[in-house]
Amino acid sequence: MGGYILKRILFAIPTLIGVTIGIFLMVRLLPGDIIDILFGGDLNASEEVKDKARAQLGLTGSYPEQYWRWISGVFQGDLGFSLRNTEPVSDIILGALPITLELVFLGLLIAVIVGVPLGVISAVKRDSAHDYAARVGGLVGVSIPSFWLATLLLLFTSRAFGWVPPLNYTAPWDDPIANLSQFILPAISISVFTLAIVMRMVRATMLEVLGQDYVRTARAKGVNRRTVVSKHALRNALIPVITIVGFEIGVLIGGAAIVEIIFGLPGIGYVLLQAIFGRDYPVIQAATLLIAFTFIFANLLVDILYGVVDPRISQE
Amino acid sequence: MSKDNASEAPDSPRAGELNRRELLVKAGAVGVGAVAAGSLAGGAKAATRRTRATPIKRGGRIIWALESDPVHVAPYGQILTSGHWGKEFAYDSLVEWDRNLNVKPALAASFKIVSKTEILWNLKKGIKFHNGKELTADDVVYSVGKMLNPPLPGSISTTPQVPSIAGADAVSKYVVRLRLKAPDARVIGFFAWGRYAPIVPEGLYDQINVARNAIGTGPYKMVGFNPNDRVEYVANQSFWKTGLPYMDAITLKTLPDEQARVAALRAGAIDGATLSVDVARSLANVSDLTVLKGPNAAFRELQMTIKVGEDKPWHDQRVRLAVMHGINRADIIQRVYSGEAEYSGFVPPGYGPWPLTDAELKQKYLKFDLVMAKKLMADAGLAKGFSVTMTCFAGQDYPQVSAVVQSQLKKLNIDVNIVAQESGTFGANNGAGRFDWDLTGRGMRGDVDGYVSEFHPAAANFKIWYPEYRNVKAWRGIGNGRIELDPAKRLPIYQEAQRQLLLNPVQIPLVAIKKYQVVRKRVQGMYVAYSDFNSGLRNVWLDG
């Protein structure tokens, strides 16, 4: 297992370097650069003034030179400075990351806590009213865009209860209740799609597992149904769920941007989106690198967990 | 309950339920680009309605939602309008506009134009910055230096907005000499506008992180700024205007999503916000809310390029005039804005005494006359029309206006292909002149010159956009107007320049829109500022 993990980490390095090159080039291929943004609509700006602005922002030199300046800084822990407000990019990322991590964690927690039991019930009570309700609910869940649901929830609570989540971020250790009340609606918004996927996946694998010989043997030996489901079947049915959760961590880190914007949560997705509009290259590059790193790390974690959940895999 | 602006007489388009809904496009907020500074003097008509006044009560906190993040709050070099939203309550300038855009004394009690290139400013005595330091001439000298060369995080991209200021000297403790490189009438308006001209204490950039903090003379002291989150202010108890401010604190919360702002308003989580016309009007019957509206300097226009080496149909003046008279602005006003917009020339309505009258525009220069337009096209040998690509911002009302213009110009056999672009892409292409036509919006200017200077050959963008354009009469007016310091003499110069530009247009001004803000009933004294800032918040109070 140790050798496997090391091999995966070594493979991750060229992947990340490839990501840095890719994102470095992609943002520069976008029409317009930050100079165009800064001078957009300006009717009296000469090329000389624009060149001075480029020098002021450190945008001189060829692309390889600019890339090397940036990547060598990254290896030294220096992510550079925002072109829009000169704040250290590391400060920007560190300020936004806890918000997104909490949002993603809560979203996935809701998805798993609700999705797994629903999937089990749906499988055990196959073709019952519960099963049909869960399957229809799952279909609706994968169809609803998270940003649409977020807006709907906000408008509903404001109209029905005269309440919206608190606008100012409170850390969970400062005031857990205020923190939870701020995150509950956005977490629900981003959880629904994953919840539906988890529910459907658990249902499908449970049905498969429940049809296995060893399950029939356990039932024949008189093991009660609850023990068969929870102890013998569920553990095997959870393996695909681990895959989904690992995959969704990476997706949601960046994909929660719209929900963050709707609820006024200054997380990573929000920061990245604003940076793209403003052509703030260092922030775009750092945030994308973080998302890529999270993706790779989460998938590595998933693979390790596979070995824990399924001893056959770790032996292989 | 909504409050219509009784002082305005909106156009009266044809009646009937019109097909606006099919023009609505969901879009995010898009900031309109930077503007050139200028001076504005004399009586102005940008009066807006405000919330009904009740006896003033002191205290409390108001929470206002911003539709875009300020990014940073440095006093100089801030190109974004939202950047000024974040810092405007911390700073003042030498003069200021009142709500009708009349220039009033501010930090300077008076100024004297000594010569065409020298202005003396007499500062008020005893004004304190938020750190307790008294305002003196040295602070103004320092501030002017930063205006001319804004350090990071500001951008020197704002320096073209600054008039021909050479520098400033302290004549005495409270007297400043402002030196100009050349006669430039834009100076007074530049300071009154304040966007690029706040006065800060000497040495500010060495004392604090200006990206996150502010020290000024404004009615509120900034106590915190979290990017993408909020700006926090508390009252300046030593504010130089006795009796102000009324509030204890202001919070500016960034909420880019419009529906989130609506939800927060309904729930009472915020006290006010800017909203689009349709959304604001939908809240007209909400008992706890008041809908405010006011004229806005952001008029829409159709830009064309006339470049060397190209032989495009609109290089012919007759074709441009055909487009000018082939567009039915009343139709745009009704279909896109439900009647809540006005005809606009090159200087938008409400910008002081400078714009041409509504009657003059409707009856002559912007008159919808399809017969004349077709004749002009025929005279130019283009009765069969032509095809053109028109780019526009992908957000706000631009796609809708583009669609209406497209449908109208079909009658002239002009086939307009609309390409909506993201703001960065649009700005890049626009700045480089990489377009044939585009539909865009102008913004606020400090001086009337800012609305016409782009048509003069001395302007940088002229060389990029329309180097083949000729309009000597307009050029003469623009050149003379900039160096004439007497407002009474400037007025006829600029009005004639506008007429000449409308007779031989290279851009087609369309309509001036209105800005809507919705506040909770407890907010008193608020008004929609013409400048696109939230200046009304300086003087509000809470009733209950």
C-alpha cells in the first residue's frame, strides 16, 4: 500500500505541472487581458500609458519568462500578488478556502446521510411506494440545477418566513448556530445533485449485493434482515459511494461558485469567478491549481479508502 | 409603494401591452467602463425623488447591498465604479456636487482662477481627518501628486482621466496653488466628481494598507473591508459638516445576485439595494419597501468604426444619418424599459444645462423618419441594404436593445448580426477597435467635455476607431470649449458642438435609462444619485 501511495503521488506531480501550464496558457488566450479591463472604455489611453501599466503589474517579458517567474514562486510557497488589488494570492486563497471547504463538507454530509438510507430503503423495499418516491425524487434531484434551487430556497424563506441566512460570515468555532444557519441553505442547494446520485447508486449496488449467494446464505442461516442489510450488504454497496464522494469533492470546490455568489459567501469558486472576469491571472492560476490538487488528493484518498473498505483490493 | 418621479415627464409611447418579456435575458451585472473626467458648473436638472422626509432620528446601522465587489478601496487609481462605492463615504474632495450636480464648496471654502493655468484654493480651517490630523495645504499637495501617479494597488490607467494638472504647491497652511499644464476647464468638475480626486492625509500610503483601509475626512470612518464580502463604516464624530452624519454605522454587503438582494430586502436583512427596472417595479406593492428611481448618466449608443483602408457602407455620412433616423427610440423606450427612459443626445438628459432639449432631439436630430432614412440609403446607393455585425455586452439590457435595433433596421434592409460578448472580451475588442458596430453604454463624466472629446482627432481612441471621420465644426467647438473657463461662454459652445456631431454622427446615441433603488421604509432621505454612486447614503437616517 505504501508503494502504491508513493507511486500515485509521483504521478500527481507531472499532472499538476501540466495543469499549471495549461491554465497559464488558457487565461492568456482569453480575449482581452487585464490591461484591456483596466482601460476598458477609456477613450484617452495611449499605448505608452498601457505599456507603463503592464510594467507596473509585472506583465512584461515573454510567456515562458512570466510562467517561470510564477511557477518558481509557487515552489517557494509564493503564489504572487493579485493584479487587481495587490493582495498576496495566498491570503486571498486562505481566506476563501475555509468557507468553501465547510460548504462542500456540509453538502456532502447531507448527501451521504440522506442519500444512503434512502438508497437502502429503496432497494430493500423494491417496487414499493417508498421505492418509487425515492426514484422519482432522485430523478428530480439530478435534474435541478443547484443555482436554481439556491435562488428558489432564498426567495421561499424570505417570503414565507421573512428570513434569509445571515449575510456576514461567522466561523463555526465563534458561533456554531450562526454558522450553521448561514450554511444550511447553500449546503442543501449543492447537496441535492450528489444526494440523488448517491441514492441511485446505493440502490443499484444494494440490489446487486442482495442477490449475491452469501446474502442468501446468511438469510437461510436465520440472520435477521436488518443485520443482513447493515452488516453484510451495505458495506459492499458503499464502495461506489466512496468514488462519488471523492469525485464530488473536486467538482464542488470550484463548482459551488454560483451558489456562493447567490448566498454572498466569498469562497474559492466566487473568488475564481471574479478573477476570471477581471483577468486576474495569479488568482486564476492559484485557485485552479488548488482545485486540481484537491481533485488529485481526493481521488488518492478514495483509492486508499477502497483498500480499507474492501480487503481484496488492498491485497491486490 | 412606489414613488414616481413627478419632476420628470417620461416620453409617451404608444399604448398597449407590448412584447417586452421576450426581450428579457437573464444576465449578470456588468460594469460599464471607465470615463473621462470633466468639469460641470452652473445650474443642473438632475433632480431625483427621494424617500418622504420624517423628523430626523439619529443612530442605528444601515446595511446596503452592492451589486459588485469594490476589489480594493485605495483612493487613487481605482478604475471600477464599485471601487468608488466601497470608499466614497470615507473621502471628500475640494468641491462637491449637490444632488442636482451643482458645484458646492467642500474641503475648500473657495477657489480663485488666477490665470488660465493657475487656480488658488482656500481650504476650510479645522477640518480633521479620521486619524485626528488637521487638513492642511500639504495634504492637498500630497493628494494631487497621487492623482497624477497612483501607486499600486491603483492603476495608472486612471491618469488619462485627470485634467491637465501639472502639480500643486502649498502657498500657506491653508492655501494651495494648483498648476495646470494648459488651460483646462475640466478641473473644477474633476474635483466635484471626486471619483479620482479624494483628499488624503500626507503620507497615507506609508501609514496604512490602502487596499483594505482608508483615512479621509468623510462622514464615515472605514473600520474594515473584506474583499468579496463587505465594507464596514462607523460615524465620523468630527465630520466637518455640523450635525452629520445621522447614522452610527453603515455596512456595504456585496451581493452580486439580484434575487439574493430581493430576498434580503424582503427579509429585512438589508436596508436597500440597486435593482433592475423589472425587479424593482415588481416590488412596488410590497408594504415595507419604497421604490426610488432617478435619471442616470449611462445612456446607450451604437458605435461605429470608420477606419483607414476599409470601404464600409457606413463610411458614407448619409448611411449613418439613415441609421440615426431609422431607429425608433420611442419603441426602444417602451419595449425594453416600459416607458422608463428618455431620448439622449451625446450629453445625457439631466446632466446640468448641457444637454440639448428633449424637443430638439425628438423633432430634429433624433427624429424617427423612415421615409427620410430610406431616401438617404437610396441616395447613397444602398437601397438594397447591407450586412453588419454588431457586438454588445452579454448582460443587462444590451441584448434587448440590440434586438430591437436589429428588428428596426431590417426596414432599411440593414441585416444586423448580433454577437453578445462577455465583458472582458467586449472591452478588449472595443478598446482595440476590433468591431464594425457595437452597442454599448456611456457613463458619468466629471465635465461635459468628457462626452464629446472622443470625437476630436486629439483623442487616442479617435485614431483607433474613426481616423477617417471629418467634422471640423464640431472639432472647433470641442477644442474651444475645453480651454474656455467661463461656464456661461462654454454652454453655447458645447451645445453647438453637439448639434454638429448629430448632423454628422459617427456614433448613434439612443436612450438614457433610469436607475432604480429599493429601500426599506425606515430609510429616510435617500435618493438615486445621477452620478451612479450611492451619495444619498451620506445623509440618510432611519425612522424606527
